[in-house]
Amino acid sequence: MSRLASVRVLLTGLACALPAESWACAVCGVPKSAATRGILPAVVLMLVLLGIVFGAFIRFFIRANRLKHQSGGLDRVRTSS
């Protein structure tokens, strides 16, 4: 058995040996708790803000690419010579 295969077997064995409760955080484990109800809007807000930032980032590059192709690059720029 190669070294990588033995590491995979060890990690798979450890993952299967852990109880199911260890995969969720304490907040997610109790869905009706006050902490869960309080943190859910914060998580949603962070996802919305992340989407806005990524959208603006992508939009910047799309607009920059369109403007580059519409202007014809620097070929049409007149210089005073």
C-alpha cells in the first residue's frame, strides 16, 4: 500500500468513528434555540453582502472589457505631434 492510500484509509476511518453530532456546531444542533434564531439573519446578511461584492467585481471586468472593445483600444487616439 502506498503512503497516500494509507493516509486516506486512516482519515476515512477517523471520519467514520466520529459521532454524527460532531459534524454540526452547537448552534446548528439545536434548531429552535435563541442562538440559532439570532445568528440566522446575520448569516443571510453576510451571504447577501458577499453576493453584492462578487457581483460588482464581475461587473467591473465585464464593463472594462466592453469599453475596451467599443473604443477600439489605443489605435484611434490622436496625439499632438
